[in-house]
Amino acid sequence: MVDEIAVADAHPLGARPFARENYIAKFRLLAEPVLEPAEIERFLALVQRLPELTAAEVGELSIVAKPGVLDAAPAPQGLF
């Protein structure tokens, strides 16, 4: 037997839609191992003002990993 749902539970039309606080908590949980706390806060403060960002601020939406995190990641082999 196979079961299927049309949308994820956290989807706006799902059984338990995420609110902004849920998305922020999930971001923090996933970002904590790879970003410094100050970088997490900087990014969250910026992205929560997305509709009013200047062109220069949009350029600041990139994140910077903790030192050494990218060095520990395996390098891809070839294009695929």
C-alpha cells in the first residue's frame, strides 16, 4: 500500500502550515553547524526586510560559512 499527500504538512495548504517563527527556527537549526552566530543574526535581520532592501543590501544576502567548513566538504568531480 502506498500513501500520498498533495502538499507537505508545513506547506501553506498543508495540515500544519509553518508560521514565520517556524521558518526562522528551522533556519537557525540548519545554519548553526555551519554559520557563526553573528552571521545567522545578520542574515535573518536582512532577509526579514526583503521588500525594502536597497540594491546594495540585496548583494549582502550571501552567507559566509564558519572557517574550515568549506575546506572539509568534498570537492565535486567533473560537471556532474
